[in-house]
Amino acid sequence: MLRRLFVSIAALAMAAGPSVAQNTPAVATIIHAGRLLADPASGRVLTQHSILIGADGRVVGVEAGYVERAGAAIVDQRTRFVLPGLIDSHVHLTSELGPNQFIEEVTLTESDAALRGAENARKTLMAGFTTVADLGAPNDSIFALRRAIAENRVVGPRIVASGFSVTPDGGHGDANGFSPHVVDVLRSPAACSGADSCREATRRQIQAGADVIKITATGGVLSNTAAGVGQQLSDPELEAIVEAAHAMGRRVTAHAHGVGGINAALRAGVDSIEHGSYADAESFRLLRQGNRYLVPTMMAGWWVGQLAEQGGTLSPAQAEKARAVGPALVAMAQRARAAGARIAFGTDTGVSPHGMNAREFQLLVEAGFTPLQAIQMATVNAADHLQLNGTAGRIATGYAADIIAVDGDPLADVATLMNVRFVMARGAVQKAE
């Protein structure tokens, strides 16, 4: 008789469906948002809404009105504009360009780089950037920092990291401008010559922990050599790198300024272009094929252009390239807008000072994009570019609670993003002014 009673109770429970307690995750924190851009893709601004966040640091839901739940902490942002944490698709956390750049190459260790990276990671997060892609740093330094932040031992943004750039021997990304015996010590472990060598370098980077492969398809402004900004990796080398990376589940992003190098990299199958200073109509045609992105980094051009005129930081070879590339980036961004290229927000910060990342928004607007388009580049577009769909770029159920707030309206004046007043990263409040 007792057994039949238990069976009947179980059957009734199954018929009624799962319990509310089973279906509804516990709410640990609730943000009351005066205005809310939860999904930048839509551009729709909600008023007087609540963001419910679970103890696991993920969004449980978004509800109309200022709701409360028993035991949940209330974070009052009713006077502010709330939006998803920003994403910078191109930074260098472990370094910062300055007048001591050359001596620091031979006086600082990878441990120094990691500790400086921790300081810069904090600055980046306080500026409202809750996710970054670090493209070009010593493997040990950046992978250790990535792990420390993921384990909540260091305050900083989520990091997608390439580690060392795969670069041609003697090219941008390798050691330049030193005596031969110093170059032998400083040369990049990921430098390569020939398709087989570059294929091996790519696989070694993935083995070391690279989330993405960053390559230097062309010369660069800050390599201390008068080698220009044209193509440096050969077509067979580019093809070998892409083949090896894709076979091991990694996307490839190409530092590329000169149009020949841009188009060669795109024909070889790279997934995105960093900078793209001299991109032409063919570049944009190739970019529109597949899920490819352009990361313009206008801020890097703006900053090195100023340094070239001020003197004291750039070498003559660097300054000459900076004067040409800075204006080219602005003109390219305007062409990219007209061509309808997919764009992900990126700054190349580390060239410019850490914490100033949001200046890129103003430069994008000056190039003709709307504030909403610029914000989309730093949220939904960048999340798609970095393969973080479902994790970052929106405030929605199941996404990480990466949330910021500003005074004013960034859709009317994008400069308000230069002064982020509230930052939550993965459910933890990191800044609350």
C-alpha cells in the first residue's frame, strides 16, 4: 500500500512537470537599469528594466520594471545607461610604447611583462572593456595572465590570446634594429622561412596555448627597420599557416598594411585583417566572402602620428612609416564603410596607452559611422569575430554578466564611453562610482 502511494505521488509530480525551483536558477544580484541597450544588434533601448544575475556570473533574465528577489543584492543604476561590456579585438597588454622601448627589450624579462600585463589588464577593465584579444605577446607572459584572470586571481578582462605572432624571419614581429648578436638572442620563437617552417611555427603556437593565430603578413610601422609595409610572408607561407591553423581549429588574423599583403592573406584564407591601411575594392570583395572581419585600429594610426611629430619615442624608420600610415587608416575606414565591410572594434592598445581604448569610438564616428554602429562593432560584431557568441556582446539569458554603465547617452554622444562609471565582469562588480 505504501509503495503504491509513493508511485502515485511520483506520477503526479511528473505530470505536473519540473518544479519552479528546478527551472529557475537562483538570483544573486539584480541591476536596476534606467536605460538599457541589452542587444546592440537591434539598437532598441529599454527603460526601467532589471537584469537578473545568477551566482555563477551569468545572466538569468531581463525583466521590465525594478524587480526584487529574496536574498538578491540590488545594484542601483537607475540614473544611467547600461550596456554590454565592451570588446577590444586587438590589444597588447604586456607592453606599452614609450621612449624606453628599445632598452626594455634587453632589460625586462617575460615575468616583468606578465606583471605589467596585470596592471594594464586592470586599467583596461576599468575602462569598460570586459573582453580583449591580445595579439602579440610573449607566450609565457600572456598565457599565464589569461589563466590568472580566468581563475579570478587577477582583475582583468577575459583574454583571447595569440601569444607570439607567426612572422617571417627578420620581418615585422621579429627582432630588428639591434646588433647581430643581440638579434640572435631576441629573435622570435615563432619566426619562420618557407612553408614547412611556417606550418611548424603555427602548430607550435597552438601547442603552446594560442586561442588564435596572429600573423604579420606585411611590414609594420613599429618594427625598427626601413623595410616598408608591403607583403613579407610569401603566398606559400600564408597558405601553409592557414591550412595548419584551420586543421587544428584555430582562426587566423593577419596584421596587414600594404594592399598586396592584405589581398594575398585573404586569398590564402585568413579570417580577419588587422589594420588594413591600404585596402582596395578587391580587399573588400574578399572580406565579404565568409565570416571575415576587418579590425581597423584607427587609434594606433592616430597615436603614432602624434608621436612622429613630437619626437623622442619613434626611431627615424618608425616615424617615416607612422606619418604615412596614420592618414591612410582614416581613408581606409571610410572606404570600408562605403563597401559594407564587416568591422570588429580594435585599437592596438599598447601602441597607445592602456585605458584609452574608447577613443577609437570617436575616431570611428569621425570616419562616418554612427555611434550605434561603433558600439555594435565593440559588442555583437567583436563577439562573433572572436567566436564568443552566446558568451559576450549581449545582455541576455545564459550570457556572461559582463555589464557596464555610463552617464549620458552613448547613442547620442559616443564620447561618454570614455568615462565608464560602472563595470561588472562575469557577475562580479569591479567598479562602482
